[in-house]
Amino acid sequence: MRYYIISGEASGDLHGSNLIKELRKLDTQAHIRAWGGNKMQDAGATLVKHYRDLAFMGFVEVILNLKTILSNIAFCKKDILAFKPDVLVLIDYPGFNLRIARWAKKQGIKVVYYIAPQVWAWKENRAKAMKRDIDKMLVILPFEKEYFAEKWRWPVSYVGHPLVKVIDDFAAEKRSLESPGKHVIALLPGSRSQEISVKLPIMLEVTKAFPHYSFVVSKAPGQDDAFYKGFLEQYTNVSTTRDTYELLATSDAALVTSGTATLETALFEVPQVVCYKGNSISYAIAKRLIKIKYISLVNLIMDKPVIKELIQKELKPGNLIAELDNLLHNDAYKSRIQNDYKALKHLLSAGGNASENAAKQVWACINT
């Protein structure tokens, strides 16, 4: 069978790669063409576009890059038609993928969407078109199945969260890891250059207040080493790594950009503070439109403030230092977070092996 898969971010590349591995178990003759990253390519897909050339975050940034985005959409449509897939699998990345889903449906191409757009948070009106254009929706957050069933009368499939098995497998292989030398604080400033440029300098200021700790910056897969050099030159207790999971497995605490990384950090049971700061205009617009109480997946899934979120003007060195000190030295606070992390993992594990379940759903969609 022929599979065309589109993801536009680092997390989508990870989940897409595991989906590809499971698809190949079901279909040893699979031909897979994809938009994604190195992980999807290593899993056996022919890579068309790398996500580092696709990710534009925020209203203003999208407007400034609209010509490039429209060009990518036009190219994608032509490439799909030339490939003639048996199924189109779209992974998250809704601004781009929902346009492709609408077009693909009109071409008679079967569409499976893996990792639902967060319409429960904002742009809820998208759900009506999604129901029309998507043949099979696969969701990974436990509350989403009920949301789509009750709000939109749409029977979607909860497949579990793919990160649970990914991190369990990693932990099983790396149980012998020990923290090197000093205690370690992880800095996860994001994957896009624009968010790293805003958040990493603030994170790095915190290092001066904790001279007895080693700070390690997790470099994004799509960013060159040279990009980070200018940020780090004046800091003597800061190093870098490209292995985020190995870093989290040996960290005492973490400063984390909002997004999938907050969930990964929680599944590694690392106390964390969530850091978010974006373009002020984009944030002001988003604040009016977004209907959720929290920006981190950890707090959203648990529906309570498990971890501290420092947003926009609150994200400054003084606040980060105070929260990090609390994470490192307040035992009762750390214990409460760890208990909530355990409850979170239980919720996310209920669906089973997400990548395997998703692959079976994709296979079933082709064969029905």
C-alpha cells in the first residue's frame, strides 16, 4: 500500500516515526512518502519536506510567511496526486493539514487524522468541517473522545497517548543512567528559532542563581549548533545536548517551553516550570480566542494547576528563580507534583499502545 503522511513539528516527527514502524509491521511492502523530520526518514519514509521549513508560530508570523505557506500547500497537493496514495495520514499541524484534508476529500482520497486539532481550546467551528473531511479521527487525549461524541456526535477513536510507551521503552533501556557530577537542571526552550530566541536568554539568566548546578540546554533536532553558540558564550555552567530524553532521565528539575515537552517531562517525573512568551500582538489575539484555563498539556489533562505556568510578562528571571528554588528544595511541593504525575500517566495509559493502535486503524481504513 501507499501511504502519504504529513507532520509539521518535532513532536509530529516522533509520533509519525513510531506510526511508520508499526505500519511496516502490518504491511511489509509499504511505500511511505512524508513531510516530517529525521525520525520519520530513519523509520523508512521518503522525506519530501523537513518540518523546520514549515513551522510558523503565531498570527503575525503566519501573515508574514503567507506566501511560503501557500506555496507549500500548492506543492503538497501536486505531490500527493503524483504519488497516488491509498491513504493520507495527517498528524496534528492543523493550519496546514486541515486545508489538505478538505482538498483530499474532494479528490476521493481516504483521510486519517492522527492527533486531533485542539478545537476544544479554540477555533471550535473547525470541527464541523473536520467531521465532513476526515474519514477516521484518532485522538490521544482521554477527554477528546467524549468531547467529539457529545459536542459533535462524531465517533472518534481514542488510541492512547504515544508518549507513554516511547518513554517507558527509553527508561527500560537506560535504567543504569546516573546524573553526571553536579546536579542537573534541564532547559527545554522549544524547537522553533523564534521561540528559542525569546525564551532561552531568560532561562539562561536563571543559571547565575544556582552555581552548584549544571544546566543543560536541549537542542532542537531542526536547529544547527551554530544557532545556540551566541546565546551560551557568557555562561560557564551551561552545556548542551541533542538527547532530550537522556537529559530528562538525569535531571532534578526542568524549565520547559509549553507544548509536548511538558508532557514528556512529566512522564519522566521531573518537576518543572512551564515557560511561555510570544509575540505580544499574537498573544493578545490568542488570549481573546482561546477558551482554556491552562497552556500546558499536564494541567489541561489533569484539569488543575499541577505545575506552575509563567506566561508573557510573568516569564522573567526572578519568577523563574523563585519557582525553581521551590522545585528543588520544597519536599512537600515536589511530593505533590510526583503524585499528580502518577495519576496523569494512569489516564494516558488507558488506551494502550497508541502507535500500534493507530497503525491498525489506518490499515483498517484502507481495507474498508
